[in-house]
Amino acid sequence: MPMLEVQNLNVRYGQLEAVRGVSFNVEQGEIVALVGSNGAGKSSTLKALIGLEPVAGGRILFEGRDIARLGSAARVSAGLSLSPEGRRLFGRMTVLDNLMAGAHTVGSRANVRARLDEIYALFPRVQERRAQLAGSLSGGEQQMVAIGRAMMAQPRLLMLDEPSLGIAPKIVAEIAGAIQRINRESGIAIVLVEQNARLALRLAHQAHAFEHGQVVRSGKGEDLLADPFVQKAYLGV
Ligand SMILES: Nc1ncnc2c1ncn2[C@@H]1O[C@H](COP(=O)(O)OP(=O)(O)OP(=O)(O)O)[C@@H](O)[C@H]1O
Ligand SMILES: [Mg+2]
């Protein structure tokens, strides 16, 4: 059984059908990339998966259970979490308080401590800056905090919306390395939404290209990297 099965997902904003019949699976331990141009429906898909936008149609099976009508807190408790596009940190709160904002579903203090230690091992800069206001950090550091906050919930499936957006290339490489470590060392499945299609397809086991709310190409990351349509549309080849 796949870990996540998205079947015929629809998301609407009034008359606009932002996501139209999207289906894909995520297997245990996989990195799945969703790529596509602006407005293609990638963020809407992630928001519908975590419960921040209502599902207008279709099913979302997580570990065999249909979660499409659960609230987002219940989905986080079930094992999903999202690091949203644009990071959405509380700029006037400390880094540590931002991380703690992701810890509502984590029971004991010992477990919270263990979560923090894991995140600090992944991102030593986050530990260095834990007492600073989040708004005073660089964009790349803020992105690390946003990923860390999503990791606090101890997800089995982590969704990352545009982790490289607006970040210096050196830091992008650092964040890409962290994404791979999260996947390999903790065995967490990842859905990675990226405008940087080259980066996402390199990291991904499976990938899906979105256009106008629909999946138009699917395959292994390496196969999509070699696909002439994908190269022309997203890789500038
Ligand atoms: N809250 C909203 N209300 C109305 N329309 C919206 C809303 N959010 C997104 N849309 C529209 O839905 C469509 C899909 O948007 P979405 O943000 O899912 O795309 P995306 O693939 O994440 O794009 P980007 O790469 O720019 O982040 C777009 O036409 C967008 O304008
Ligand atoms: Mg988006």
C-alpha cells in the first residue's frame, strides 16, 4: 500500500478550478517532486493535502485512511506536515518559539527536546540563532527554521513548498543536502514543490509536472530531467 494516495483531487476558488483531477502516490521513504510554472496548482495541492484549503473532489488516502475531510490539526497528528511557501514565520518571535509553534502534537518534554536536537543537528545555524528574532535572520536561515518547525511535529510525510525560493545558491545547496538527510537518515517521505525544477528533479525519486491544475508528465526524477518537453518547459534547455 502506498503511504499517500491522491486520487482525482480537485481544488476550487469560486469559479476557478485550480487543481483538476490530480492523482499521484507517495511510497514509504520516497521523495516526490511536483514541478510546474506559476499558478499551475502546486501550492493548492499541498494546501488541500494538509487541510488549509477544502477538497472540492477526490480522495486523499494516508496510510490507507481517507483524511480529506479531517481538519489540519488532525492531519498533522496523523503524520503529515507542511513547510509553507513564503516560510510564514512569526518574525517578532524568537527562532526557538517559532520551532515550538510546530510542536503542539508532540507529547512529552523529553520528546520536544529530542526533536529540537534533531533539528539543530540538521541545521547548526538554527541552533546558533535560537534566541534571535526570526525576522532578523537571512532568507536561507528563515527557510531552515520553517523546515525545522514542520519537522517538530515528527511527520512521516513532510511537504515542502518552494524551499529554495529567493535563497542564495550556496544556501540552496545546504538546504538540498538537509532534505536528503531528512529522507535518508530519518526515513521521512517528502513531497517537494519547487520552481527550481532541476534541483527538485535531481533530488526526487518520482516526479510530476503540473500545468493548469493538471498533471501532464509523471516519471522518475531522472527520466523527467531527460524528457524534451520538461527540458523545454522548465529547464531552459
Ligand atoms: N486563495 C486563493 N484565492 C483565489 N485564487 C487562488 C488562491 N490561491 C491560488 N489561487 C489561484 O489558483 C491557481 C493555482 O495557484 P497555486 O498557488 O496553487 O499555484 P502554484 O503552482 O503554487 O504557483 P507558484 O509557482 O506561483 O507558487 C492560480 O491561478 C492562483 O492564482
Ligand atoms: Mg506555489
